[in-house]
Amino acid sequence: AAEARQFKYVILGGGVAAGYAAREFAKQGVNPGELAIISKEPVAPYERPALSKGYLFPQNAARLPGFHTCVGSGGERLLPEWYSEKGIELILSTEIVKADLASKTLTSATGATFTYEILLIATGSSVIKLTDFGVQGAESNNILYLRDIADADKLVAAMQAKKDGKAVIVGGGYIGLELSAALKINNFDVTMVYPEPWCMPRLFTSGIAHFYEGYYANKGIKIVKGTVAVGFDADANGDVTAAKLKDGRVLEADIVIVGVGGRPLTALFKGQVADEKGGLKTDAFFETSVPGVYAIGDVATFPMKLYNEQRRVEHVDHARKSAEQAVRVIKAKESGESVAEYDYLPYFYSRSFDVAWQFYGDNVGDDVLFGDNDPASAKPKFGSYWVKDGKVVGVFLEGGSAEENQAIARVARAQPAVADVEALKQEGLEFAAKV
Ligand code: FDA
Ligand code: NAD
């Protein structure tokens, strides 16, 4: 008969949020056998951002166990042994295919069942694939995506098999920018293709994008904007050889990497919990519409107190903090205590080559570019403020020191008033330093 197991707490998903939730459970006190993490991945929770950065370095590449959670925020590295010492069960290589919240039962692909009293949904996102919208030839070999360790290992193997070859990167978002750099560092001839007039339009203004596009061009990366890949050619082995673009151009390709966005993995809960804006709707304590069922990380649409709006965030800082909040709430309820509402300040970052940026707050209203955004600068340092209703609500900074990054975070939180936008532009970082 298939296995049937019972736990007090189950975390479904074994990514970033799961790792930080486990650490918080241990901190708050959990008895051996009470907590299980169920993950379809074969490894203990790790810091996913490493996969598009250190994992792809040609030398001294990051490998597990080096980047298990919680090293990404300067915390303790939770090795598989840590979980066994705490009596936390890591149920790996186990995909849940059915969730019945009424009977509090999860069922795996092999028919094993797991029951819980409290469930934390931490299933994260899956990648949007070109095959999802029927792009011709998109199932060819070496058309790759990046979400988990298995994807990253495939990519590393492809880079070895197609040494010094040509790479086409489809998408101008986070994956597009980070992977173009990674392939270039691995000596590939790299071309990026994206439909928008400039890269990362969800966050970057044209002034910000001007810097990164120029910087990438100076590194030898070719950029094709305003079009999309509509088909692929392959050789007799089924290996991709070219990407065909909507504007008629054909780009030779030994490897294609696609980063056209993610989708939160919520299908298991459809019709069982309230959803909103593509995610599972929660309160300020990450509890869903079903008592005892929490949603954390990429899948949660939660009240963002600062902006008085329900939002979903697909970044690691929120995955960590939402996990900690939910576990504190769960434990506080047991002891009759209370926890303050989640009051999140959005924080996103990225790095590639020798550049690194941070962003805090909200990118709405009028943008005010400051500093030196010349892509040829020896030490580029520039940023942007976003001003709405006479207040600074968001700040972006490239090349900031730790202190300067703390200063822009303070600004985004405090939302200081600005009387004179031209003066703000002239003052640049000085303005942030005074807040
Ligand atoms: P996460 O995706 O980490 O974990 C979900 C887990 O659930 C996975 O282990 C998955 O296999 C498992 N799962 C899903 N469905 C399941 C099922 N049915 N049964 C069993 N297990 C299941 N952010 C940032 O701020 N800075 C950065 O630099 C980066 N860099 C970055 C690089 C790459 C390559 C990616 C893919 C993403 C980033 N991010 C990022 C985003 C960040 O990593 C992301 O927001 C968090 O990992 C979200 O954490 P979660 O725990 O919600 O999902
Ligand atoms: P994204 O949403 O950042 O970017 C998607 C990009 O796809 C768009 O900017 C657009 O240029 C492009 N696009 C859309 N449709 C297209 C099409 N048909 N053809 C070509 N291009 C098209 O998503 P992503 O870069 O795929 O990242 C996936 C997930 O991983 C996101 O949740 C992201 O937040 C996360 N991630 C974050 C970081 C970071 O925070 N530093 C790094 C990597 C990944």
C-alpha cells in the first residue's frame, strides 16, 4: 500500500521560502516529527538566485552544498543534517499532484498521502515556455529555461557541449539580462532578443536601460529589440541551429535561453482558496481564505500596507520575510500572542559582470535620473528617484556602497517630500544621505 504520513505542519515546496520557514520554526521551537517539507526537487532548500549567477561561472562555480538557505542573507547554512538533527523531515523528489484542503490531505505522484493540521504553500513559480504558445520548433534540443537545479545542470552541460558557440537569449527581463552576461563570460557569442523598446521595462526607465544596454554592447553582446522569436530550425539530431524572428531576421544559435516570465504555481488549490492577481490571496499574516492554510513567497497576493494595495512579489527578499512572518504568526497563535501586520518595503536587486543595482519602493509617478549613466564610465554610479504626489516613493541605484544602499532604502520607506524636482536631480545621492 502507498505510504500515508501525518504531520502537524507541512510546508509544500522546498525552495527559498521553505528554507527560511524551517529556520524560523526551529527558532520558535518545533518538536521532532512535527514538521515536514515536501519538495519535488531532489535537494534541500537553497538560494535560488545563485542559479543565474555563481552557478554559471566558468571557474570556481557555486555548487551545493555551498548555497543552501540561509546563506543568501548572511545566515546559517542549513545542510540536510541540520534538518535531521532538528527532526524536520525533508521529503524530497516528491511531487504533490493533488491537494484536498477539506480533508487536509496532499497526494503525491506515486500515491503517497500526507495529512497536516497547518499547511504552508510555498510552491513558487514555473517558467512560461515558448511551447505554451505553440512557437514552431520550440521543443528542439538546447532551447533551455532556468528555474531549478536540474535546469541549471542542463545549461552547464549544454555550454560544455557547444563550447565557444552562439547563444540567443529570448527575453529582456531578469533572466535575459543575467543569462546574457553568464553566456558571454563563458565565451559565447551572445545575442539578446526582446519585444520592448528597452530592457526590463517593468522596472527600468529608458535612462536606466540606456546604461545597461550600452554596457552590454561594450561587452560584445548584440541586442535586437522590438521583435520576438517566432520559430526555430534544428539539425538532424534535433539540436537547435537558428532562431527565426518576427521581423524576418534569422539568428544562428547553438543554445537558446528563454526568459519570458514566470507563473505562480497555484493550480493545485484552484477553487479551494480565494485568489487574486494571479496568486493565492492572503491577509497580512499570510493566512489564505482557508483557516490554517498559509501561502508564502511567489504564490502569495498579500496586502502591501505601504501602498494600501494587494500585491504579489516574485523576489527572494519577500520569499524570506513572508516565510518568517507566517511561522511567527502560526507559533504566536498557539501561545495566544499576537504579531504585527506584515509591512513590506519592496526590495529587488540584480548583478552581472561588474555591475550591481538595488531598488527599493515603488516605481510609479515621475522618474528623476541622477548621476553618471554613461555606459563607458570607468566607475558608473547613477540612479533614479520616482516622485509621486510630491513625495519620493522609489529609488534605484547602480554601483552603490552598502551605506548608500541603506540610505536609498530609508528614503523609499520614509517617502520624503520634494519641493523642487530639478534640485533633487542635481543633489542626486546627497538627497538620500540626508534622510
Ligand atoms: P521557489 O521557486 O524558491 O520554491 C518553490 C519550490 O516548490 C521548488 O522547490 C519547487 O520544486 C517546489 N514545488 C512546486 N510545486 C510543487 C509540487 N506540486 N510538489 C512538490 N514540490 C513543488 N530574486 C531576487 O530578488 N534576486 C535575484 O537575484 C533572483 N535571482 C533569481 C534567479 C533565478 C534563476 C530564478 C529562477 C529566480 C530568481 N529570483 C531572484 C527570484 C527568487 O528566487 C524567487 O522569488 C524565490 O525563489 C521565491 O521563493 P519561493 O519559495 O516562493 O519559490
Ligand atoms: P521577467 O518578467 O523579468 O521578464 C520577462 C521578459 O520577457 C519581458 O521583459 C520581455 O522582454 C520578455 N518577453 C515576453 N514575451 C516575450 C516573447 N514572446 N518573446 C521574447 N521576449 C518576451 O521574467 P524572467 O526574466 O523570465 O524571470 C522569471 C522569474 O524569475 C521572475 O519571477 C523573476 O522575478 C525571477 N528572477 C528574478 C531575478 C532577480 O530578481 N534578480 C533574477 C532572475 C529571475
